[in-house]
Amino acid sequence: MSPAAHQILESARSLAGMSFDDLWLAYMALGGNCPPRTVRAYLQGIGADEAGHDRADYDFLAHAINERFVDQGSNHPVPYRDELD
């Protein structure tokens, strides 16, 4: 069984050394529009319906984390949502 989308994001965020605030600011800069409490809830495993998250929000978060990895000289290991389906 593969990990849930929120687990992928949270593990990658931690591995990239990003604080939650860093991730949320990068997410907003890319066009995300959920408030911090909603993003935090999603990363803690609250489902998309309960947290108001959708596929685009996942991709904004994944892209923000991938940009951090690229800045560190790594590849972009976080899959985008269509790669998870």
C-alpha cells in the first residue's frame, strides 16, 4: 500500500528541512490560497473534503517542496498528484 498524499508531502517537507511557515509561504507564492490552519490540517491527515483541499493545492505544495530540493542541488522527488493516481 502506498503512502497517502499528505504523508508524502509531510515526509518530503521534513526531508527538505522546510518549516511549516516556509512551506506555507512558498505555497502562497505559487498561487495557493488556503489559510495556514487548512494546510496544516491537510498535512496532519485530514481528508481533502474536510480540509477543503483539492488536487491543485496538493500540486502547489509538492511544487513548493520540489523547488526547495532543487535549490539544495537535488532533483524534485515529490510526485505531482496525477502521478499518484
